[in-house]
Amino acid sequence: MGQRKILVADDDEGVRQFLKDTLTLDDFDVLTARDGDEALRMIGEVALDLAILDIMMPGKDGLEVLRRLRKTSAIPVIMLSGKVDESDKVGAFELGADDYVTKPITGPELAARVRAVLRRAAGSAVMQESGFHDGHLRIGPKGRHVLVDGTEVILTRTQYRLLLYLASHRGEVLSYDQIIEEVWGTEYQGERERVHDCVRSLRKKIDPDPNRPGHIVSIPGEGYRFEPHN
């Protein structure tokens, strides 16, 4: 297997160089872009394995790049931000980000997150499930094929893994730690908000009224339970 190609897009030259040096030492082939337009051009020209996008870039920001990328590609994306902004974070996950990192970040943490996202993309955790259908929701075991009342809905890789994991244990209360370990990996233990964000975005796609969830039931203080449609 050859070196995996990663695009780093950030308008700060120092940050770009730090990220490139860090990931190059971890045996990745790293390309860089100075703004959103250059990032989109490179995404269209190079077969990438993962993209790291800074949210605050001149011209097209990272969220706009992600929005356009998701129209044509499912490559893993990690968003970078220099501020803790809940709306940016939620928006990034709803647009299809695989991870969200707040600066500053250390080299070892960055490399660990990249490896974790790539591992999930490769399907390292095997879901022993042949599919699911309850008359309202149909989940295929491959290709992120999901139908709601006969209409296909497009899920991100993480949303699909979460949905399939919950559905394969329907009726069971799955703890936050169980969900994080299976869907994101042990590196993310304790990050409950990550689960909440993904569930919120997933409900918008599979429930007629996401404010009155029919499939993914919240169990306060414990986790979530999947219930088939009655």
C-alpha cells in the first residue's frame, strides 16, 4: 500500500507547515492549499485519502469547501477551527465532516485523529448485520444505502456507521462509551457531545419530525436506544 495522500488547507503558513511536517513524519504524502479555492482545485485534480480544512479561510471558507466536496466525494474530512463555536461544529458535522479539531493541536494528537478517521473509513470495526427494514426505514449493509419511506437519503460515513450500529442492537440501551468506541474509536472516549451532534443530524434525515424522534430514543444520562417503526 502506497503513501496515503492528505490535503491540508489553511491560510496560516505556519500552521500549514506544522501540519505538513507532523503528518509527513507519520509517513503521509501531504499536499497544502492556502485558501478554499485552491483546496477545491486540488480536490478536483488529485485522488486524496483525507482532507484537513481550516474553517476560517479567505474566499471560500472551510465549510463552503466541505459543502461543495460532499456533492461529489465521500473522502474523510477533518475540520480545523481556531475558536470554540458550537454552531460551526454542529454545522460541520451536518455537512458531513468526520471530525472537528480546535486549535492549537499537538502533533501526536493530530496524527492519532487522522489515523482514527482513516481507520473508520476503511471499516475497521465490522458490523455483523445483514441490513434492516421496518416498513419505514431500510438500511443496507453496504454502500451507505438508506431509504426512508422509499426515498433514498444521503448519510455521511459516520452517520451511517452510527445508524447501522444502533439498528443492529435495536431495543438495547447503548452507552455513550459503547457508541464512541464502535463508531469513532477509543481515542474519543468521553466526548459525549460528538455523539449528540451526530444523533441530531441523523434524526433530521430519518425522522419526519426530528424534534419527536421515532427511531433513536435518548436515555438521559446513559446513551441511546434504537426502536423500529411501529
